[in-house]
Amino acid sequence: MKPIRTSLSLLTLAACIAPAFAGEGWLTDLDTGKKQAAAENKAVLVDFTGSDWCHFCIELRKKVFDRPEFMAYAAKDFVLVELDFPHSNPELKKKNAPWATQYRIEGYPTVLVLDSDGAVYGGFDGGRADIPAVKDSLNEALRTMKTVKQHLAEADKLEGDDKIKALGQAYLSIPPEYRHYHEPLLQRIAELDKNDISGIGAAEKQAAADQILSDAIDKELETCSSPQETLDKAESYLSKKDLPAAVRLSLLNTKLSILIAETRTDEQFAKLLALLDEIAAINSAQAASLVEFKATLIAHKDELISNNLRKAQQNRE
């Protein structure tokens, strides 16, 4: 089970074919992009994509990234980097694989906003319907980056508990799903905050305990022999009232990924949409993204069902 940010990336669909090359204005090497961002005082926008197989990647490129309106918007604040994983170019996939490993990419498209040091402040997974939807996510990431940098600059001027509090504010300004990219900051706080006046130590211990439980449940789910058995096992855990919220959310995301792959009827599609609403209701940080993703799913309902029916038929043959 994974946080909502990574689980959404499981919702990509393979359907269309497109050329496997970066568009004009996009770099194809992240180190080069970070150096340029440092020189120009910009953020880095990284698009992890599958240009010749990933439907949502192709749509995102066609509807957003290739549009002059987006390029004009991005030019002010971003250095653009495309890291492609096309089926038709194994060498390019191999070249970009270390970046996918470093940033824990598990699905496509994944769009991340980095600073010139490579720290992540936001982004999104899966499709987006249009340029305004993409800009909302990117602008939020820029605001987060600015806030964190301000707190860090303030902390550099302070001492003692005031310094710890400023560092804590910087860390807590980062959305939870992106905090694992900021281990150096967390370690810095831990070294200074021996009495946990920031409260971050206790929160991280709880998060670690939740992760251990999630990992144990993951291993159990991996032993299931069918999607239905996995769903039944997930439901058995979800029925427990004392289940930590983070673990519950991860189980719902596991259920969501299975329903995406198994939806073959209108009735199943309705259950899928209801599950998205349930997740959005308890995950306010990703509610807007889930609404966007729901709209994308609805727009591609027939394609989703058709693909799943075809896969089921192939598995029977």
C-alpha cells in the first residue's frame, strides 16, 4: 500500500501510440535541468512519462504541455525536463531508470516540482483535464517551495528553541506525501530537537509505526491468489475501527487500484466512482486532484471498460 500520491499513478491506462521524444523547450537530462534552474533562479518541472504507451501521458502532453499557453506560463518559473520511459526505446528507459528509482516513481505520468537541489515540493500523478488544472497543482507547489525556503532562511538567523520551531514550520509546510523527499531536513530537526518541542519526533514515530503495519498488510495481500481475494482481505482490515487513518487510506487506495483494473460493467464503474468520493472525503489534501481524476475517468469510461474486457478475454485464452 502506498500514499495517495503514488497510488494515483497506478491509474494510468495503456491505449495510444505517440513519438518518444521531448517537445520543444524541454530538456531530457535532470542534472542539466537542475544546473539551469540554479543559474536562472527557477524551479524544475519534471515529467516522468511513457510517451508511446501511456494514455494519460499522451493526453497530458497533447492537451497541456505542447500548448503555447502552457509554455508561456512555464517559462517564467520553471526549467522543463522530460524523463521518458518509452517501450520502443529500451536504452532511453535504462538511462532514465536511476531517476525513477531516486524519486520512487511507480506510475505515469508523474509530474514533480523540484528546487535546484532536487528536493520535491509538489506536483501530481495521473491525468489532468486542461491547463488550468495543471497550473493549480504547479502554483501550489511553487507556493510551498517559497514558504519552506522562507522558514529555512528565518531559521538560519535564529538560535535555540526558536531555530527548532522555524525548522519545524518548514518541515510541516511540506505536504505529507512529499516529506519523504526531505530526509536531510528531518534529520537536522532531530539532531537539534532533543526534547521534541516541535512535536515532529512523536508524529514521525507514529508514521513509522503506521508504515510497519502497512508493510505487514502489504505482504499479506501479496499472498492473495486473485484480485477478489485481495479485495476481501482489504475489506476485512477496513472493517476494524481502530485502524490508523493512514493505513486505512492506503487500503482504500489498494482497493481503488484493483477496481480500476477489474471494472468491466457500468455497475462496477459506479462503485469505482463512489470509492473515489470516499477517498476524497477523508483525504482533503488530495481532494482536488481526485476530483480531476474522477472527471478524467468519466471521460474515458468506455475505453477503460473496453481495455479491461479485452485483457480478461486474453487471460482466458
